[in-house]
Amino acid sequence: MFKKDWVKELKKLSFSKGADTFKMEITPYRDWRVLAGVFFVGLVVSLGFNIYMSVEINSDSFFTTVPKNGDGVELNKDGLANVLADFADKKAIFEKVKTEGVSVVDPSL
């Protein structure tokens, strides 16, 4: 059985035939081959992830959570009273400004 040498195949992607040691030669075939390889690997990874997500969401096991046994949420009554008081103060100031108006200095005078 023929065994493929993967190290040799990877070297083909990074080196071109007859290239100089300083990598001064322009090798568009090698560059496009690497770019296309990276694109298709990313495409396969993305497709695999999307299939995994679809299967997990379809089987209703993806968003399940363990119910917590504990006390309920306590309401902070003092904080709520402070917020409501602030809203009442802002409403009073707004009504005062709405009825009396604001004195604005005209800069053109």
C-alpha cells in the first residue's frame, strides 16, 4: 500500500520548485495554492460547526439548564424607594421648566 509523505506535501505548499534560498522569487502559484487551501479548510471547519450546532439544537439538548434549588430573588425595597424618589424629583423639575420656561441668553445681542 502506498503511504503518502505529508511532510513532503506540506513543503510543497511553502516552497516552489527552483526557488532561491532568499525567497526573492515571486511565486503566485504557491501563494494562490496556500490561499485556496486555507479557504477550503476554513469552509470545512465552518460547515462542520454549523452541522454540529444544527444537530444539537434540533435534539433540544443544547439549551437545557439544571434547575436551581434555592431562595427566590429578594427585592431591594430601599433602593427601589430611592429610584422612585429620584424619578419624582425629575418629574417635578420637568413640570416646573415646562410651565415657567427657561431663560436663555440670546448670543446675537
